Amino acid sequence: MNKEMTQGKCYSCQGIFPKNQMAKHLETCLPVPKTRLTVGQVGTQTGMQKQPAEAEVPCQRTFRILAEGHYQPEYWLYFEIPAEAKFSGIDRFLRKTWVECCGHLSAFKSNPTLPSPIGKSRPLGGILNPGMKFYYEYDFGSTTELALKVISEQESDFKGKSIRLLARNEQLLMKCEKCDKPATRICAQCINDNKGWLCDNCAPEHECGEDMLLPVVNSPRVGVCGYTGN
Ligand SMILES: [Zn+2]
Ligand SMILES: [Zn+2]
Ligand SMILES: [Zn+2]
Ligand SMILES: [Zn+2]
């Protein structure tokens, strides 16, 4: 599997694109809204040539961000969030979408090897810049590590949304290690050795026991702790 070429869906047009083309696609699929007209610009033309004023678009400064598994870049998503939002907003979004199993602790870091986290109550706008990378850790025991990158900053027609999922990788097709059929379960023990993908037929015979098996879900936390994607 070429991890940079895994396919994903753009939720704006439902189009399917490889990971390495999605950022470019989003630029054209989600164009920057027309600049707001100020009061001074409207009606400065006189007489019959006066153009109808364009409807004013409520705009907000936002960041578009790519999140991916730090060591599993085949799991990825793009989201957009207002600059005035806090890191806690990204935390809630990542938990809900990708990692929450049993309420573990989490942290953001600007450097994954340093212990000091970025405070979750800090607004994004004071810290993030286009091109900047930062990191997210969920569960300090069986940690899921995510890498995030600010793709762009723009004025966006956001209509009061707190966060918006723009695109996400399609479910990866893993094969059963016994019979090559599509895997539906993963063994929470064997995944540590990059094994343990099983289909429904082969799952009951797995040597670790059915209690160790978790559903195959579209997340970098698949097969870890009790993660089921619900
Ligand atoms: Zn699109
Ligand atoms: Zn857990
Ligand atoms: Zn099988
Ligand atoms: Zn096993």
C-alpha cells in the first residue's frame, strides 16, 4: 500500500481523490468567498450605471488543517476551524471522529519529543500559521499519535459552524490473514506485531480468543484499547 496515495472523499463534491491531490482539490472545490463589500463601496457609482450590490457574505478567519496518523499516514482527514476557536475544539473533534474509547487524557505539542504541551484553552489564531506542524497524543498508555499540519488560512463563509470536516480517507481494505477475504475484526493483542486481521469466518478460531477482537473501523486507533468507532 502506498500510504500517500490512499483515496479519500471530498465532502463538498463527494469526489474521490488520492491523498496527495486532496489539498489542491479543496482549493478549487472550496473557493474563497467574494470579498465583503464595505458600506463605502456600495453605491459610490452614480446614475444609471450603478451595479447591484453583491450580497454581503459573513466571513470568518479560518484554518484548514490536515490530520493524519503520525505512524499511519494512510489514515487522514482535512478539517476547517475558525482561528478564534481553541485547541480544546480540535480535541473534541478528534475524539468524536477518530480516537475516543474510554475518556483518556490527551495533549497537543508543537514538538512530539518535548514534554510541554500547548494549553488547550489557547485560541488557535495566536499560535498556528500556514505550514506549521503540530502533534496530538490521545491516551498516554496505548498512545495514538496524530500529526497535524496547517494547510492554509483564509476568510471563509463559515455560517456559525464550529468545525467542518472537509475530506477523509476511504475505509482501507485489510485482508484476513487466514483466507484473504476482507477483514472485519482485529486482534488487540496481535496488532502490536502488525498482525491479527480476521474475517467473520476465521475470527472464532483465532488463538487469542474472541474477547480480544475489535471491529475494523476507519481510524488510526483501530484495534487499540477498546476502540470500536462508536
Ligand atoms: Zn470536492
Ligand atoms: Zn481506552
Ligand atoms: Zn478469513
Ligand atoms: Zn491475536
